[in-house]
Amino acid sequence: MTDDLQKLLEAAKGAKPTPEHREEQRRSFVYGNTHFENDLITREMVDREAENLAKDEK
């Protein structure tokens, strides 16, 4: 492993994702897993349902 790669890995260990980034990653995960099973699922559908769930939580 190169020194540059080692430095990047060490920096990544301390990185703290923002709540927005975590939500983006969550939606991406949901889309990837649901679209794999049902190609009718769209990113827009995932976004819409995530927004509906967020409204219900308030």
C-alpha cells in the first residue's frame, strides 16, 4: 500500500458524515436494493416515500 493511500484511509476513518449525506446514502441503498428486485422502482419513488416518512415522524 502506498503512503498516499494509507493517508487517505486514515483520514477516512475520522470522517463524520453530515445528516444530509447519511440520508443521501440511505436513499441510495434503498433504491439499489429495491430496484434490483423490481425494476419499476425509481429514485423519485424512493425520494417521495422518504419525504412522506419524514413528515409522519414530525
